[in-house]
Amino acid sequence: MALSGVEIFKHLPKTNCKKCGYPTCLAFAMKLAALQESTDKCPDLSEEAKKFLGAAAEPPIKGITLGPKGIKVGEETVLSRHEKKFVNPCPIALNIKDTEGADAIGKHIADVNSSEIDRVGQMLRVDLVCITDESGDPAKFAAVVKQVADGAPNAGLILNSSNPASIEAAIGHCADKKPLVYGANAENLDAMVKIAKEKKVALGIYAKGLDALSDLSEKAKGMGITDIVLDSGARTAKEMVEEYTMIRRAALKKSFKPLGFPVISFVGRDDSTLEAAVASIGIMKYASIIVVNSIEKWKTLALLTLRQNIYTDPQVPMQVEQKIYKIGDANENSPLLITTNFSLTYFIVRGEIENSKVPCWLAIMNVEGLSVLTAWAAGKFVAGSISNFIKDSEASKLVAKKELILPGYVSVLSGSLEDKLGDGWKVVVGPREANQLPAFLKGRA
Amino acid sequence: MPFVIPKDTYAGKVNALTFGSGDKAVTVGGENGLPFLSFECSIPNRPLIAIEIQDVAPSDWPDTVRKAYDGVSESPAKWARFCQDSLGAKIVALRLAGTHPDRENRSAEDAVKTVTEVLSAIDVPLMILGSGHIEKDAQVLKAAAEAAKGRECILGKAQEENYKTIVTAAIANNHKLIAMSQLDVNLAKQLNILITQMGFNKDNIIMDPMSSALGYGIEYTYSVMERIRQAALVQNDPMMQTPLLCDIGPNVWKTKESAAPESELPEWGALTERGIVWESITASTMIMAGCNLLVMRHPKAIETVNKLVSELI
Ligand code: B12
Ligand code: SF4
């Protein structure tokens, strides 16, 4: 739990010596409470105070890094996204059984390797593979782990077995890739902890229900494990919502340390569309890692899109840089279009221009990430500001004919914009919807 | 350190709204806590789905969803009965899309005829939706409300610019009302206040916060709905306690994801499944934010969401 300035003040030397750069210890305490300063600025802090303040400054949900590409999970700070941005988007993991056979597994590997999609400028993909020990045979499990580690070198791995011998056999193939060893439980804890400590990897722990899970977590911590991932055994959507809400509330509101860790969620279903729907519940309701049984392209597109939506900053819409973008082989005879710097708007419009195969100049104006109509209604995408932007960006040097194509929804601006621009500029009203752009552009070419 | 279930207590409760007539009447809302947290609140009624039909053939729907209604969608009455008898619809939502001046510009009399035919084809409750055209909706919904008297339909959508006529018609003919505002907590509350100031019982309102599709601003709707629900339950604001409606079909089925062929975008995968999952996940997102009543289109998406709700309850 975050400490108040007064609580922190109690632990400071109270000499007001100013060595920290602040006039009083209290002023410094306030800065610490606002997370704008760090304790090491005060040279006179007692060891005890350092320990106390250090523990209080720890994030209530621990951050853990997985995989060769360093995917961070955990470190969430709120229950609702309108309070503050959700921090670390939950990776999607494909579950593979070690009994599926080399060919089927080869196909899974290929699917993972080609899972990347570009969504409003972000590259999103299936980041993890979970290898499940179905065979009970350590040698077989290890061989499959090796096949996946070699075949999908960029993916992070989850080694899913409750048999320490299997983990022991497999981990040599991937210990340097920051895998998650999943499968510690009340019975095998000692052996699993030993491996995790030796190989310095995160440990996933399983116990049915939050009482048992808290006990197990305490024990693992007591044995020196710091990177823990929790599985409360929630498998139905109801259990997921209820238990993950309890876990997050306990960690954030009650500073309950045993549950202050990321959560792993297994949502496998035979019906792939239903699996997607259940996975969506995990994305919204606090799962940190989601393990699915299949990754058809249509399904990952939907899940990764939802994840992107839920994890956007509610205060700052996704934006692109203000400038004039060159699309295709645009030259001085190519049309010049304008729109706003809201990522969604930019990528939709850009996509349709690319579809048209007509090279264009696309002027993107900074309106703090608002859509065309929202920016217009907010007074940010209006004749005066557009005209200033076009002049400052020296658009007239790029095109021979001074002609600017305006989004159809703001056609009302065309007259006043032409006046403001002057200098022989002509304003052309484009179509309303971007999907009409290809026909419009081809019609003019 | 023993684990103690961190329970929240809620001051308020969502109104329960019953509509339809006879033994097929249904109820939504009534919960006194945030969505699906039944360890700390009671959820007497599950979220329901109304299946959308139209007064004109759905020529503007993409293939994936249009094909699901081949052979019935030429006739609204046939289509309605198919939804009730073959798809097990608990509610049918008739959108009078053809009354829009930019579409077939059908008249209020045409709409009355359609409403009457549909009502005689089904006994589950009916939701009557206008085309979204402010002035025309006022005319059309007034006439439709009279034609549907006695069936306790849900009528909508009343917006800030046209609510007066629609509210009057709903009062006179004993219907429930959808109050739609544009993605803003305060505007939503304001419209509820305006409507109740006309003497309309607030317990008969369902609020449409304006839904969006997955990938197209759904996070705005999600957060606006979460805030409306918190205002209702935590702050106990009576003007925010109406149940929530999300009419997701039009937004979902106009996205590129629901219509672009796989040949054009191989990285997006199979088209049919893509449209269905797009509608399913848009719906699951809305119910997690507190939606009580969904309006949906594709039978497979509807089936998926019904299964999901059964798992959640
Ligand atoms: C989400 C949303 C918001 C979000 C902001 C999201 C954002 N980042 O912009 C929030 C909630 C913050 C918001 C606030 C407001 N909003 Co608002 N908002 C919307 C909403 C629902 C969707 C906007 C959106 O994301 N569209 C998607 C993008 C991709 O669309 P787009 O940029 O227009 O691009 C399309 C076309 O214009 C075209 N296009 C784009 N560029 C170009 C370029 C060329 C050359 C061509 C040819 C075509 C083209 O292609 C795109 C796809 O077809 C719309 C309603 C609606 N359904 O449109 C209202 C809407 C835009 N908002 C509106 C209003 C009034 C407001 C507010 C002033 C009032 C309020 N409710 O508080 C505030 C202003 C904000 C401020 N800072 O002051 C009005 C606009 C008024 C009008 N037209 O009369 C709308 C239309 C709602 C309404 N009917 O009342 N809003
Ligand atoms: S350096 Fe430490 S003791 Fe000195 S004023 Fe700052 S907080 Fe107080």
C-alpha cells in the first residue's frame, strides 16, 4: 500500500538538514509519497528506515520478466482501467501437449512463428508456448521442449509439469530463455523450488482455492523464491472473474503479500470461439498470462485487439507523429490528404490509401489523438489550426498543385479553410468513410 | 497470514426491468453489485440477448451474417418466428431500418404494418428500434408504439433531440424505453433526468451508453459503462440505476474485420469465424462492463455468448 507523506515523515531523521535538496524533512516526505523522489537522496536515513520504506515502495503486484524477448507481466496498480492505465499486457500462450507428435508440434511452432499482426502500428503476437507434460515421460517432455525452444527461438516457454524429474530433464534446453516453471504444488514444492532457485527462473504455483494458494505462496517465498506466478485453479469464467478479482483486491487494497503476484489462467475449451470468449474475460479481469489451446489467426486477431484496447491509456489516446507521410511513390503530382493524429484514424485512412494503390501524401495533424469529428467538436481540427499546420509543414513544397483533400465529415470547413490558406490553395471535400477512398482516389487519377 | 475474502459492499442496486406480456415476459437487471461478483452480491437475472431482425431484407449486412437468415429475411414475420422457434430467442429486436430517408424511406404506416405482422408471429417480447434518424424515428416510433399497445415492448431509441415524442408515446401505450446518449456518463444521467421529468417512471428505462465494436473504440464504451455502474452501486445515484443495453450488431458488422475476405488479408484468418468471434467478444466485453441486454445478429455468436453467460452465472 502506498504510504502517506506523514507516515513516511515518521521514519525520516527530522533534522531538516536540507542535504536532500528540500527545505524540510516533511517536504521531502511529501515528494516521496508522490513517488517523485527516491529515498537515497537523504544520506542520513537509518538502516531500519531504509528497509521499511523500501518494502513499502515495492509494487503491490510483483513484476516478472519472461522469455528471450523479456516480456513483463504483473505490476498492475488498479482495478478499473478508467482510474489509471493497465500496465503490462497479458501475453497469450499456446498450449502444446508433448504427446501430439513431432509433425503436429512442428505445425504449432510454425503457427506461433507466423502469429504476428500489425494493429494500429503495434506489432502483436503469440508470445509464449506452454508445453504440457501429458506423457509423464521426462525424456519425451524434454525432447519436445527442445524442439519448441529450437523451432520458436523468440517465444518464451512455460514448462508445465508437476513432475520435478520432467522439469529437471527439460530445463537444460531453455534455462537461458527465462522460462516459467509451472507446476509447483503442495506435494512437490521442495523439489520445484530447488530447481527454480538453481536455474534462477520464475515458479508457477498451483493450489485450488485462495486459502491454499496463499499458504503455498508464503511457503515458496519462505524458501527464497521471489518470482512467483499464481494459479488458483479457476477454470470456469465465473471462477476466473471472482477469484482474480479477489486476488487483485487483496494485493492492492489489503497489501496482502502472498497474493501480490501475476496470475496464470488456463482457458482451454474444445469450442474455439467459446475459448476466445472465455479468454476475453481473462484479458479484462486481471489474468497476467492466458494459456489457450489453439491460435487460429482470426482468434488471435480478436484477442490481441481486445488486449490492446483494454491496455490503452484512458487519458492519452494512441497517437501518431504529426507530419506529412509519404505513401507509395508519391511525387509532386500526387494528391495531398489531411486527417488527425488519432492512431485508429491514421491507420484506417492509410490502409485504404494503400488499398487504392494511388501514391499519396497524407498530412497528419496533431489534435492530441482525437478522431476527426471529435477533434472538430473540440475545436481542434478547424480552419485556423489546419491552415497554420499546412503552412508550417511547408506542404506547398511537396505538391505542384495546391490542393488539399478534406475528410467528408468536416465538409463544413472547406470554405473557411480555403480563405485561411489563401495563396491559391483549393480545398476538395473527400468521401465521409475511408472505405470509399479507393474509388475516390482512382476516380481522380 | 490467513487469506480473508476482500468483499465490497454496495449502497445501490440496478433496477429490474420486466417487459413483454404473458408467460414469455422477461426481466433484466436487479443486481446489487458489480458484474458477476456473486460472492458479494445477488444477481437475480442473467444478461439476455435480443436477436435482431429488420423490416427490410438485410442487403447491407456482410455475407457471413446475411447467409444465416437466407430464406427467412425477406419477410419480417417469418424472420421473427425463425428467431423465436428455431434459434430460441427470448426477445426479438425489430429494427425499422427501412424507414430511414436515405434507405427505402418507408412510412410510419409501413412500419405499423410490419410491427403488427411481427407481433402476431411471435409471443416472446419485442423490442422496436427506429432507424436512428432523429426526426423520422419520432414519427415512426409513435405510430409503432400505438400498434404494439398491450405487448409491453421496449421502444427506442430516445435521444436528447427527440425524446419528447417517444416518451409520450411510450407512456400512452405502456411500453418501456431505451434512452441513448453519446458515450458520456453525465449525458446519460442528464437524459434519464429529462425523461423522468416528463412523468415517465425511471424503472421503465433501459440506458444505451452507445456501444462500439472491438477494435473501434470499445474501450471508451467499456469505461463509460464501468463508471455508470459504479455511480449506480457505489455512489447510489438513482439516476444511474437503470439497466444497460448494448446494440452491437451495426457496429460489429460494419468493421473491416467482419467483411474482408481471407484472400485479401491472409494474416487475419478465416472470414466466417472472424466475424463471429468479433461479435462474440464485443458482446463479452459489454457484459463484463455491466450490460444487461444485448442486441445481436449472428446465431453462432449468440450461442457462444449464451454459453459464456451460463458459465459466468
Ligand atoms: C469515441 C468518441 C469520443 C471519445 C474520443 C475518442 C478519440 N480518441 O477521438 C471521447 C469520449 C473522449 C469523446 C469526446 C467528445 N466527443 Co465524441 N465521439 C466518439 C465517437 C463515439 C467515435 C469517434 C471515433 O473514434 N471514430 C472512429 C474514427 C476512425 O473516425 P474518424 O476519425 O472520423 O475517421 C473516419 C472518417 O472520418 C474517415 N476519414 C478520416 N480521415 C479522413 C481523411 C480523408 C481525406 C477522408 C476522405 C476521410 C477520412 O475515415 C474514418 C473511417 O471511415 C463519435 C461518434 C461516432 N460514432 O462517430 C463521437 C463524436 C465524434 N463525438 C462528438 C462530441 C460532440 C464530443 C464532445 C465535444 C462532447 C462530449 N461528449 O463530451 C467531446 C469532445 C472531446 C474533447 N476533448 O473536448 C460528436 C461530434 C459532433 C458532431 N459531428 O456534431 C460525435 C459525432 C458524437 C455525436 N453524434 O454527438 N468522443
Ligand atoms: S536530507 Fe534527510 S534529514 Fe536532511 S532534510 Fe532531507 S530528509 Fe531531512
